[in-house]
Amino acid sequence: MAEATVEELAGYVSGNVKRKQIVDVLNKNGSETFEALGKLTRTPRNMLEKVLKDMLEKGVIKKQNDAYALTENGVAVVNILHSMR
């Protein structure tokens, strides 16, 4: 499978409220733990696990130790989403 373009990733993130919330939190705070993301986005544990797993696979976020952070593509996605506001 070919890598998604940053534009495609921006569409992927903006197409789901929880993905968008997670990206916004990581953009603002740098990185967060699973528990903190759950609290800050008010996302149920099972849903958060699935959303984070999907975003890891797409390369929007990365896991460092016990925290999640945006990848370079994730930062580019944030810039695209902010320019669309």
C-alpha cells in the first residue's frame, strides 16, 4: 500500500471528531499518555485504543515510551487543518 499524502491524512483526521481532538491535544501539549488523552478528549478506553492504533498505523502519531506525540506528517496535518479554518 502506498503511503498516504499529507492531504489524505488531513482528510482522514478531519473526518472523525476523536481523531481531530487527539491531534489538537498533541499539537498543544507536545505529548500525552493514554490516560491523559482519554481524560482530555473524554473518549472511552476501547474507542481510544482503536483510534490511537489506527493513527499509529497511518503514521499521524508515534508512541514514545508511554506517551503519544505527533509525527512530522502529524504536524503537517495540523498545519493543513489550521489553514482550512
